[in-house]
Amino acid sequence: MSDTPPDRLSVNPNSPHFQREVLERGIGIRFKGVERHDVEEYSISEGWIRVGLGKKVDRKGQPLTIKLTGPVEAWFERPAEGEAAGDEAEG
């Protein structure tokens, strides 16, 4: 698995950009220089994030989101399973 997070990722299982393996590693997001923990979806190349709009939901029960534009940075919070063991063996 790559050490670079995907360009676009969503936490919604119904989205085509949902990737369970990637989300299990944990993704850190910095938006406009501030670390965010409430991001539902992001796109680095397009420069936007989607965050929940309070406790409001649509008619299908999905949370309402708002799209915010600006510089987006993403990183993995934990190394991949195989990479952690390989790094310790080298050092």
C-alpha cells in the first residue's frame, strides 16, 4: 500500500470514493492550516472538504454536509501493517 493518501476519499460507504482499508489506517486532514477531525469527504486536487452541518439529515437519513474550499493536506496517522514491521527491522 502506498504511503500517500488518495487524492479523494469519503467516509460514506455508499460513495464511489469510499475505501475501508485506507480509512482503517486513519487519515489526518489539515484544511487552511488547521487540523480538522470532522471531515466527511475531501479532494486534495480540487481543494475542498465536506463537513457535517450539525445534526441535520436529509430525507434518506444521511447527514447534510457543506463544501468548504481551500488548501487541503492529508496524511496517514498510522503506518500500513507490513510497513511497520519492515521499518523496525531496518533500524
